[in-house]
Amino acid sequence: MHLNDYLEERLEASAISLEQLRELLIRLLNYGVLVREESQTTRELYDRFVRIEELVAEVLSLHGIELHHERRFEYVRLYPPGSSTPGMDQAEDQAFGGSLRARLSQHEVALILVLRAQYDKALREGKVDERGYAAESLEAVSLAMKNWLNRSLPEKALERRAVFKNLRRLRLIEFREEDDLEQAESWLRIHPMIVHFVSDQAIEALQGAATPPVEGEAHVS
């Protein structure tokens, strides 16, 4: 049986066309993540995915690509061949960008680790909203970077913006305006998928090697 015929036969019960399947696959492969609440387009694509999840997983598995579907918070993330699912033992090797596999900078890896630790703290304290997001001020993130890793956010504004924008592109954080990144009192929202982006082992190593955060002040220059 021709591949297209096989796919169309599998799609028949769902009333989804082959072209709609292609559109969904292209979106997943281009972005590596699909978050339902982002827009009307992503809502439609996510709802389409739910109807044909088994087939999508089957097609992607032919290329060694695994997916993680978080039903509670309604998002899907792809993992390239050779990565753990979910989790990220080698953060710089297992993130998605515009291409299937993109490397993260040291600044980005450090920030992701700290954001995961801060998210865990918010979970313990019951400070997550109904969508699973945790809110953190830029000041608190900067302080946590100092205390956990003894390092600062990038000094140059353009470099600092690029780090946060890349994490937003990975759908790990949300923030309103880029200009807000210059204000210590500005807030970020940490997406719950960060729990599946960084392994528990990585956080345990971070906590075992660093001094726990203490009260104090930190400022983003």
C-alpha cells in the first residue's frame, strides 16, 4: 500500500485530511513544541493533534523523534533522536529551535536550570496558577542565579535579551515586552513544561553543589 493511501485510511475515522496532517507535522517539526493556549491557530492544531495523536507519534517515530504530551497543561514537545523523554540530561544538546536540534549557550543552560529550581520552589509553596505557570520577578531570578550558580545574567542588554527571547521561543517562559527585561521589578511567567525540559537529576546536582538561595537584593543592570 502506498504511504499516502495508508495515512488517508488511518485518518478516515478522524475526518482529518492528509493535508491537515502535514500542516500539523510541519508545525511540530519547525517549532518542536505546541502549546494550546498560545493562539487560535495553536488551539486548532492542538485539538487536531489530540484526535490523531497515535498516528502522529507513529510517523515521527520513523525518524527517531519522540513526543511528550502533557494533557493537564495541554502542550506537546518533541525530543530528537537519542534524547531522554521527558527530561534533559544534556540541556545544550536536546533543545529545539528553528531546526530539529539546536545548541544552547552556557547562559541559557544556566538560566534554564535556575528557572526549573525556582519553579519547583513555587510548586512547593503553592504559588502556581490554574494553568501551571509560576511568576518570578527578574530581580528574584537574578538573585537565584547568584546564589545557585554564582554567576550573573549577561551584562550587555542585547545579549541578555537574546537569552530570554530564546527561552521564550522554546516556550519555557513568557514576558510582555522586551523593554521589561531592563527592569528588575519586571515579572516572568515560567511555563510548567520546564519540569519536563530539565531532569530531576540535574536539579539535584544543582542543589547539591550550590548554596541555597538566601534573602537579599539583586538588580539587573
